[in-house]
Amino acid sequence: MTTTTTELVAGGADPDTWAPRAEKRRVGGGGLGAYLFIRFLLIFPTIFILVTTVFFLMRSTGDPITAALGGRLTGEQLAERVREAGYDRPLLTQYFEYLGNVFTGDFGTAISDRRPVTEILTTFGAATLELVFYALLVAFLVGIPLGRLAAYLRDRWPDAVLRVFAIVCYATPVFFFGMLLKLVFAVNLGWLPVAGRASTGADIQLQQLDGSTGIYLIDAIRLGDGEVIADVLEHAVLPAIALGLLTAGIFLRLVRTNVIGTLGMGYVEAARSRGVPERRLLKKHAYRPALIPIITVIGLQIALMLGGAVLTETTFEWKGLGFQLTEYIEARDFVAVQGIVVLLAIIVAVTNFVVDVIAALIDPRVRY
Amino acid sequence: MSTRISEGGPTAPAAGTRRGWKSLPLLRQVQQSVGLQRGMLIAGLVLSALFLLVAVLAPLLAPYEYNQLRDPSGAFGAQQAPSSTHLLGTTVGGYDVLSRVIWGSRTALYVIVVAFVLSFFVGVLLGLVSGYFGGWLDRVLVVVCDAIYAFPSLLLAIVVAIAISGGESSLWGGIMAAAIAITVVFIPQYFRVVRAETVRIKSEAFVESAKVIGASHRRIMFRHVLRNATRTLPLILTLNASEAVSTLAALGFLGFGIEPTAAAEWGYDLKRALADVSSGIWWTSVFPGLAIVIVVLGLTLVGEGLNDLADPRLRTRRRAVASSADVAETSVVPGGTLDAGPGGLAGLEGPDDGRRYEQ
């Protein structure tokens, strides 16, 4: 939702950066191994900066105990709890302790339900992962073919319609779009369930499954019950569309821009003058190189989708990390909020690293 | 200024002729555009103008106050369907939907203005200093900005909102919380664009000349570099404004909204309307939601139009021949080069650095 600038602008790339024949001429450029090593090391300052920023921001208003329980305890009880948790010590001491904890994988314990944040992640992370996967699927299936089509029919009416569609996709807040989908398809037409990840019966069956992965589709398939599989899929349709179309609009735009860019390159002209058919030109010559920058943008997309997932999960009561995050926000449990945010930050940093590695493996010009 | 010499000349470089943002930039862009692009730009301008108008005239347009629950004939009642007294119905809290939709535009405008002013000054200044002087400060700032840039912006906004308001909000408390949350997200974008431009411009001949005649760093930075480095800012501004509106709504939806008694805020209204949806009550969610869509759509269309015109590959072909050399250099947009490149690391050296070495 909140990334229009990045996305809009990602298309405005310099054609040189992915021209198929551009040669690497950087003096002193290292090999792939050196690049990957430096890129790996770069994860740590990123995480360090984010952990530090989040810690000091969250603590700038006071200690989390007072925030969570302020109205409910007397002053003495409160002071007691604060002292117990060590929040009365100097902030810097707490900061270094927190850094040490994060380093050893301890992200704190929620005040409201006393669950360790890592446990929250393992319980609810799978649901978020499942949602993001479905949404990415929708985004790819809708965004990439339509983007190609728009590039091919550039400046004609289908292009106009598709571009407006893409803009409407990311101008619509994901939660409002979700509510509209619910109104139309769940409440008025009654085709699909209103909320949740599965109906109550199926939910219980899935929860009780031995060695449950938390990813309902996999669990349902292992359960082998056709009705449960259908039920799980039905529940996934609306959230996946809500979150997926947001990203589809961005993919559409990006593919369109990049394919138009490659279609204008000299080697495409050369192929055209050799008599390569227009269809093949689009498919082989223009389309493939245009996909490379998209891979690198997916890293940023995943960060965006995690934000979108928080909103989608809240809209559809999809019990994942984002839904849980809003619950903790409501409960003013800022230890849990901080823990989840830091965890997500680390996930994003690692994802971006993986995406950069993939980009480097695919595209030999990505070296330093 | 040294660039002025070339102004208006047939072979004028980008810096000379393209200082459009100072003299009615949008009119100029509309003239430059054709066909669909013009249509989209004009549609965007109309929607944005409508938004501004409604926000400014809210007291005249709205039938009731945003926090009014009753009139002389009694309480409005909750969840009333649209009728002649309440054209768009009433909310679950018993407010008039139409009035809150209209007043909400005002809140959105406040947030846009505050967020823009804050992020513009901080981001532009940091980018300018960082790009101009370079050195270790530059490196640190680039790494910090990249780290923040890669972070899910909504999560960052949540953290900042907690830090500022502790989660609850009066009118200005809520507006400042949302605006600052958005600012923190935007600063890296302004920083990156201005820094990249600064790095490019500081090696131009006219900067060298200014140095030779003994101009101070301050004068070079603000007179020679800054004025040339801000050409793409109108584009970022429109895009960020639309982002600001959706972030405000998202924060409101997640419970960092401004209390209904303090101001009208669309995201908050949608949060309250979430339960209505399941029982088929549509008017409490559809109208505030549409308001968000219209505003974001309008601002995005303007931004997109400007972006297309600034990118020679995207500008509609008929005009591309006429002025491509002129516009080629203006396609510096936030994160553009970084995203398209290997991602991440390219920012360390500045996109324009790399290009220069390769040529």
C-alpha cells in the first residue's frame, strides 16, 4: 500500500543496467564469490540499524509495562513490575542486553499472554507465509501476462485500460478492497466464506493433525479429506485476491515498462530487420531480458507484502503474524509488537540478500 | 549562475531549460503530453483539485460536524441507511457518514502538508550535504537510509506512531504521529534522489567554475547544486502525497487513528465499519473507502503522468524525438537505478557514479 513511489519508479530504470550486451568494465571488479561475501556481510549492519532504531523509538515513550498495565495497577504494583523486568535500569544497559538477546535468538516475551515472541512466530508465521504465497501467485498470474500484453499493444486502448487498472490496483487500500470483496462475494452473493482460514470443523481437524505444518493447504492434503481441502482453498480466495492484486498492479507496470524498454533496443531492431516474426520478437528477445529487473524488485515487494499482509489478515481475520500484531497493538503490548517487528525486519533483510544472490547468479553483470 | 548563459538556446542542456517547477510546472507538463498520457494527467489533476477544494471548503460542504451525534430533532441513530436527512447514512458510532467523509479530506490534507514539509527539509538537506561532501558521513547515511528503505514502511510507521503518541491520539497528536511516521519512511527516498543528483552535478563544469572564482561551499551547495538537484521533486512529492494518504488510512485502520471526537479520519471509520460488512451494512465502509481511492488515484495519476513525461522510454512516441535529449537527464527518480540494478549495493556508490565509470 504505502510504497507507490518505489514501485512506480522502479520502472524508470536506465536501460543500460540490463542491456543484454553491456559489458562489465568496472576496474577492479571482484568475482562472484567476493560479491556474495560482501553482500552477506551487509546483512548485519542492516539488521543492527533496524534493531537499534526500533528499540530506541519504542522506548522513547517509557517502559512497556506502564504502557500495557498503566491503568490497571496501583503505582506501587507498577513500580514493582517495572523493577522486576529490569526497565528501571539505564536505557543503554537495557539496549546492550537487548542486542545480546536478539543475537542469541531471544526476542522478548509478550506481556499480555507471556508467550515468547519466537513462539508467536512459529505458531502464526506459517499462516502469513501461506497468505503471501497465494498472493504472489495471483500477482504473477495476473501481473506478468497483462504487463506483456500492455507493452505489446502500447498506446492503444487495451494498454490504456490495463494501465488504469494497474493504477486503481495500488490506489485502493488493501483493507478497503478486502472489505468490498467481502461485501460482494461473501455477504451478498454468498459464494465464499466471510473470514478465517477454514470453517470451524475443518479448523479443529487441521489443528489436531499430527506434525501439523501450520500451512493449511499442506495439512489438508496430508489429511486427505477432499472437503477440507476445498474448504481451505475457498477461504484463501478473497484474501489472496485482495493482497495479490495490489502487487499485480505493480508487476503489470514493471513488466510493461521493461518490455517497452527492451523492444526499443538495437538488438531487437536488428532481429526485426532480419525478419524475425513480431510474436517471437516479443517472446524471446524482449520479454526475457525484461524479467531480470523484476527479480530484483521482488525483494522489495516481499517487504511491501508483509505490510499488506498485516492489513489483509486484519480484514479477513486470517490468524497470522499480522493479525496477531494488531491484537498486541490493541492490548498495548509493545514488547510483543517490538519483537514481531524486529523479527520481520530480519526476515526482510535475509530475503533481500537471497534475492540479490539469485540476481547475481542469473545476471553476470551484477558484480562489484 | 553559470547555467543561465545557455538558457533557451537551441542546444540548451537539461539544467537550463527544465527548471519548470518554478513556473507553473503542471501546465507545462500538460502541454508536453499527448493522448492517453494527457488524459491521465488531466484526470489526476481534476481529482486532486477536487480533493483540495473539498478539504478547504469542508465547513461549508458538510451538512453536520464530524463529531455531531444529534440535531434539534434528536439523535441520528446508529447504522441508519442512506436517507434524505443522512445522504450516505450514519456510522456504527452514530455519526453522519457524508460529513465524516468530507471532514476526513481535511485531516488527510494536514497530514500531507506536515509530512511533506518535514521530509522535504530533512531529506533534501541530508542528501545535499551527504552527496556534496562525501566521506564517512555519506557512507553511514547511505547504509542507514538503505536499511530503512528496505524495511516494510507500514511496520516502521507503526513503531513511530507508538513512539509519538503511545497509541492514542488527539487531532494534532494523531496528525503529527501519522505525519512523522510517514516522514521517517520518506526521508530515505528524498535523500537518495537528492544525493544522486548532487553527486552528478557537483562534477559539472559550472560547479568547478564557481569553485575557481572562490564561491563558498554554502553558496555552491544551495545556489548551484540544490536548484539543479530538485528538478524531480514535484514527481516525488505527488507520489509521496498519495502514499501519505494511504499510510494514514492504514494506521487508522490498525488502531492508531485519531479519535472520532477530535477529527474525521477515513482509516478509523473503515476500522469501525469492518464488523458492519459481515452484516451487509455497506454504506459505512464504501464511502470513506472511495474517498481514499479517489484521493490516492488522483495524486498517483499526476505522479504517474509526470513520471512518464520524465522518462524518454515511456513518453508517447510522437513527442519523443522532439525533446528526448532535453528530458533524458530528468529520469532520476527515487530508487529507480537501485531497484533496476543489482539491488542494495548499488546505492553505496550512487547510481550515477557507476554509469560514469562505465562510459
